[in-house]
Amino acid sequence: MTEPVNSGTRARPRDSGRPAEPARMGIVLVNWKRPADTIECLESIFKSTIPVRVVVIDNGSNDGSLDQIAEWAAGTRLAEPVSPAMARFSQPPVPKPISVERFDTVSVAAAGGPSDVLLTLVDSGGNLGFAAGNNIGLKLLLTDPRVGFFWLLNNDTVIEPTAAAAIALKMSATHKVGMCGTVVRFYHQPDMIQALNGSRFNTWTGQSKGIGSRQPVSMPYDPIRVANDTDFVLGASLATSRAFLETVGPMDESFFLYYEEIEWARRSDGRFTIGFAHAATVYHKEGGSIGSSGVPGARSSASDYWLTRSRLRFVRRSTPLLLPLHWLLTIGIILRRLLRRQPGKAAANLRALFGLGFGG
């Protein structure tokens, strides 16, 4: 490992006369008040079998998250797996120290270029949302020509050591693959699938269904068919090519949370295909930060609000003629929340319907 560097400094690029090295995997994590999850995720990432460069964006946690992550990189704080059954992804720990650089929103704007620093920590200055947070990391990684692949990972995940290599191999197979997903299993139920690659999307209802969701991992499937059936890749584990980012552009930051993956896939407009790295496995705690549980009735009020607001925004832009239908669907959701004696969630959906702030 290279030695840690001072905040805002750059390691010297490798001698250009050396043979070209394989393309690196650039990985972006967005942290919001979950430093322990992020540290466990990072421990698994740095066990990868190919070179990786990681950018962690802290979205205004104000809880010392970046200091704790820096302590982990220095070797003075240990990763603590939430589940003993998943300890193999973080134990034994990778060698420390891991080289680190730190930026705020002002200094990161001037940063860029090749770097031998393995971990970049960025204080975004506020809770910018999923898309905007990831875009900061993508913009920085795009300035490094040695990064050929870009992987957006939820910080409440852990990955198999071979996952990054499997994604790179799949995306290298054809230049037309712009977005690529993985097998995503539930962290607390590792024998159950959260999604194979991503989801199918129903334009009429605005709802999506994870491919293979809640099926046992022993379920047989055809990877080619899964890729063809994928309307968008699950945002918890979403890789893109450099060509995709340079052609299609970054994620739409007007979607604070949810539907940014769908909009991104739709915006490619057939210029790129969706791949499926079925040999790559990610384990996801699901909804750690905001409570976006897939279990009926377990979704938090904040998750309810942003899901409804983003759905209406997406419909307004993509299929405006369906907007009256989605108003009726939202009213139906509000009534169901009231019948379930969930007044807070009903109020959250009502505020989303009228474009009001979450308010709590």
C-alpha cells in the first residue's frame, strides 16, 4: 500500500514510460450518518482482486463520519460486521494504512487527474441526495484516465473479492455495454436474492419489480435473458462505462432520491446496452440510511415521501398524459396508509403529491 498523503495533496503519477496497466475500477460510495456501514463496505472493497480507486462522499452527516473513516484507513479503527455470518468480508482486515486524501466542495472542484491515492474523502457540505452525491465522485474519477469503469455502490453493502473483476470483464466484452449490474443478495438473508441485475419497470403504475426478487439463490436463471429483461440497473450496485458517462452525462440531480436510475437508463435512448455481471455478488442491508425497505408496511415516512415525489416528477417528464392516473394512484396510497393507521406516512405522501417539502 502507498503511504498516506496530506489532505488535498496528490501522489505523483506513475512513469508514463512503463507498460500500460489494466483499467482501474473507480467506486463511489455516498455516506449519510452511517460510518460503520461505510467502513465495513470499504474493508470488503479493498479485498478486491483488481486495482480500485474509491471516493466516499459524505452528504452532510455532521457526525464525524469522515474522521472515523480516515481512522479506519490509518489502521486505528476496525471494521465491525453487523452480522457475524458476514465477517469474512471484513476479517481479517486488509493491510493498513491506506493512502487517503480529503477535500471539501471547494477544493474538490480544483482536484483531478491521475492519482495513486486509493481513498478520497469528500465533504459535500450538505445532504445533496443520492444523484448529486454520486455525481461528485464520478466527476472526480472521470479526470483519472486510468479509471475505465465506474461503480456506484450503496455504502450499506459488502462485496465478494472477485466482484469488481467480474464487472470489468463483462463490460470489457463489448463497448456497447453502458450500464451493468450484479447479483444483489440481502445482507441479513444471504441465501435470498434482492435483485438479479435490476428491475422491470411498469410505465402505467410507475412501479418496478426486482428481477428474481426474494427468490432463493439456488433459483436457476439465464444471464442473457436477465440482461434483456432489465429496464434499469439497481442503484445499490450500478456500474457504468466511461463511454456511457461521457455520452449520456451524469445522473439527474433533480431526483433527490429514487427514479434516478430509471431516468438514466431511459436517457441513453438505445445508444448503449445493459449488461449483467452474473459472476459478481453484492450483499445489501437495504434501506439502512432512509428506511427504504422492500417489506410491505416497513418503509419509512421519508422513503414514502421521496418515492412518491420522484415518481410524480418522472411521470411529469416522461409520460405527462399519465399524470392524472398517478395522482389517483397517490390518493389511493394515502387512503391505504390511513387504513393502516399510519397518519405520518399518509401526510408524507400528501405533501409529495402537492410538491411540498418533507417537513420532518
